[in-house]
Amino acid sequence: MTIPTRTLGTTGPQVSALGLGCMGMSALYGEADRTESIATIHAALEAGVTLLDTGDFYAMGHNEMLIGEALRTAPAARREQALTSVKFGALRDPAGGWSGYDGRPAAVKNFAAYSLQRLGVDHIDVYRIARVDPGVPIEETVGAIAELVEQGYVRHIGLSEASADAIRRAAATAPISDLQIEYAIITRDIEREILPTTRELGIGVTAYGVLSRGLISGHFTQDRQLGATDFRALSPRFQGDNLRHNLELVEALRKIAEEKGVTVAQIAIAWVLSRGTDIVPLIGARTRERLSESLGALDVTLDAADLAAIEEAVPEGAAAGTRYPAVQMAHLGTEQ
């Protein structure tokens, strides 16, 4: 399979049409197998995936070190094609709790220094604060990243979960390559204001949560037991009646997928791919099996009839429950 490429906005790098989100290999979705995680990263690179996404706060640096090990042990040609996308700024405590965000310029440079060391690289390809720090003007945070660009430690500036106003202010400060934000068949609120803003400004989108944390993968069941370290145990969309309702939407998608001879996950990823060449979906595969399934979405073509059927099966706003618990929703620049 030859993976097509897309460009992150007008100022960002050319990347594979699908990126690999590595968070689940370290945190928030229960135990993961380190050996299989590294094998999955290697398989993604071998398949032609170039964009590896992480955050310095994913298991307090574990995910960056995991990616660093995968890069060190990958063939040189594959290692050289890899592009790193790193989020920073989320504050953690020893118990794994969350303590807000820090976008001060001095903190930005401190976070970057540690990420470079853990990843074992001399530069980060796309660097972004995970959430806009409400106590620090976005201009100051972006300005600090711009200084890292000038010094050669960062290649491109990104944003994550920022409001349309914050995007405009950031773009007026320095060139922004892309916005990372959740986007899926059941999470479409960015279409109202944020996506028109990024397109007006020539900013690309890296879409995470395209399978809604496995909810619309076609593999999640009503009786699945989630461990204490699994974020979904607290996620409103995975609770009680919300889960029952949302899985009914998945079954509606399954009928469409079966008619096309593909899986629900492939339909969901292909839908995001269909929304525009300025959007790069991040797939959160933790195993080579799930990676292979996700890459199969690149061979799925959705025509007008398919898209209309998907729209009828899962209209905008059809999901039950917000995508994060209430306390976390307060830090987002979008409504859902």
C-alpha cells in the first residue's frame, strides 16, 4: 500500500495522509504491551506513516521515551522519515492527577528541553500547547515556540483545542501549521466556526479521536468492563444510557460498512478523510492488527450516496454525552 500525503496547512510539513497517535500506548486506556507498541510504531513507519503524535504528559514522559526507543531501533531510512508532533503544557502530579496548564515562555522552553531528551532527537517537527493557558496570552506562548523555531529546536508551530479567537491571535503572532482537535462522525462541532477559521487562515487540521476512543470502532460492546486506569470509565459517552444510545449509532454505521464490504472503523476513518485534504486523521492503534485495519481506510472511497447514508444514520449532534467530563470541558475552546 502506498500512503498518500497531505500538507499541514500552508506553512507545515508534508506528512502521510494518516498519522499515528501514540497516547494509548502509555496512558488513559488501560495497560498496554510495550513490545507490541514498539512493533506497531515500526509497522506504521514501514507502511509509510510519517507523523507520530505524542504529549510530554502522557504517562509523565513515558510515551516520549517509548517513541524514542522505537525510533532508535527502527531502520535508519524509516527513522529519518518520521516527523514528531508534541503537545506540552499539561501539569501532572505524582498520583497522575491534572493541575492545569502552563504556557509561560520559560515553561515552554523547559518542556521542550525535556522532550528533546526523551525523544532522542535534535528537533521537534510540530510543537503545540495541549490547551491554551487561560492565565497566559496565547501570543506569549506562541512567541516562545517561535523563538525555538529560530533556534532550530522546533520546525513548525501548532495549536491544540484552541478557540477560533485564539487561533486568529496565534496566527497573527507567528505562522501556524495546524490545529489538533477532535473530529469524528459523532464529534462535528468544529464545522461551525473553527474549521472555517483554519481554512480562511491556511491552517491544517490533525484530527484526533476519529474513532471516538474506540466507541465507533465497531469493536466496543455494552458489556465491556473498563479498568480503573481507563479514561473511558469516566467519559460521559461511555456511561449507561448514553453508551446504549451511542452503540445504536454504531450499529447503523455497521450496516453501511457491511454493504461496502469494509469495517466500521474504516468507514469512520474514511469519513474524516473525506472532509478535506487539509485534514490528517490520527489513528490511535495500539496493536499491529488495529493498525492494519485503520490503514485499510485509505482504500475506502465514499461517494455522495455513501456520505448521505452516513449523514442519515448519524446526523450531527446525534451522540449522547459530552466527549470529556465537565471539569475537563471547561478547558476546551469548543462546545462539545
